[in-house]
Amino acid sequence: MKLTDLNREGGIGANSLYCELGSFKFLVDAGLHPKKVGFGALPDFSRIKDVRLDFVVLSHCHLDHLGALPVVMRDRPDTEVLMSMPSQVLAERMLHNSCNVMKRQREEHSIPEYPLSTLLTRGNRSSGQPVSRSQVRPAGDAQERRRNA
């Protein structure tokens, strides 16, 4: 197993761990750094730019673990996100609130790239597309699929 910490500075914030386990390539978490703004708040996703992820595991719903999930998903719309059922409910609310805060900060502090979750790398246009429910699966679903395969 090979683990790569994508957190630019280590410590708390922008938590994202890229894992390679045999043929599987996946992320554990995709967070935003709470004390940084703009692209500096993101994990260093350039290190996995051309990687096809098999899935993303969300450990819990703090923004330093899930805040950058829409950024990961906009470039990988077919990637499944595995999380607990309670996290499924909380994640949508947390990301919605985060987007509202970024919109306010964009105006107050002139941060043009906010909200990060709506930027598209292709053409740098706003898509406004959140992580869709069809991408999110409770963690037990993936285990069941593997047993039945």
C-alpha cells in the first residue's frame, strides 16, 4: 500500500490522503483548510491530476475533510463516494453552507475563484453542479457489491 498526503502543509486542514492498494486508487477525504482562502485552501490535487479514482471515502463531515469534495468530483463525475448514512445527510448541508460562506467571502474579500465548488477547469466557467446523489453510496453498498462480484 502506498499513501500520499495531499495536505500541502500537513497538520489540520485540507485533509486528503491518496491511497494505492493493489490496482485500487482512491482518496480518503477531500477537505478545505479552515485558515486559508482560495486555491490555497485546497489539498494539492495536482499530484493526482491524471489519476482515475476508483472511489472516495469520506471519514466524517467536518469541512476540513469534505469541503473540497465537489472540486474532486467535478473532474471525476463517475467516481463513487462512500460514506455512512448519517454522513450522507450531513454532507449535503455542510457543503451548501460552505458554498454560501464562499459566496459572501467572494464579495467581501474580492476572492474571484469562490465558490471553489462551482469552478470548472475546462473553460473556467461556473457549473453550479454539486455532488449528485447518484454518486454517493453508503459504505455498506460497496462492500455488498464486492461480496456479490
